[in-house]
Amino acid sequence: MNVTRGSVLCANVQEALGSLERGKGLIGRKALEPGEGLLIGAGPLIPLMWIHTLFMRFPLDLVFLDRAGRVVRIVADVKPWRLTTPVLGARSVLEIESGAAQRTSTNVGDHVRFEEVKES
């Protein structure tokens, strides 16, 4: 949820917090469905500072977040086989389908909050 804009940035988020999950990321996937994303958290010893799209098959929007959930950088429409520059202050990154950041009017400085939705 983009609290600042009152919009849903990504409705279905999976987390990759372990080193194996972070290393694999979205590799092997053919696409991300609209509203789908992957949250990659920083490792315990090395803070997350950059992302690669090596071996990826589709472009992504990357929303880098600080410890408080503030957007510190957005890298839109990152094509496969790319590396981002280091993002100082980022502790996690939300990988979402290309165009989602713009569609939800997400900007640097916005506050993003993750909520668990319980199905009834």
C-alpha cells in the first residue's frame, strides 16, 4: 500500500528474505502478473544496495525502500540482463511489473506499508 498516495502499489507480494530466496528472486519466471511482486530484504550482514536482472525474461519496476518503508529510488522498466547502480539507504526492494510505479503515481519519498490480508 502506498500510504502517501492512497493507492495499492502491489496486491500480491511474496517475500524473499533468506539468502537463497534473495539470490533466486524472479529468475525462472516467465512474467509477473499485474498486482504481483517480490519483496527482497537486505541480508543480515550486507545491506541491499543494488539489483541485477541477469537471467530474467521480462522488464520490471524496482522500488527501493529504506528501513522505515520510504521510497528512496524508483528504477522503472528495467530490462533483462541489467545491473542497477548502488542505492544508498535502501534496505529492501519491491520488484513489480513494468509500469506499476507510474500507474500508481508512486514517487521518491512516498511511504509504503505492507499489510497482511486475512481471507475469510
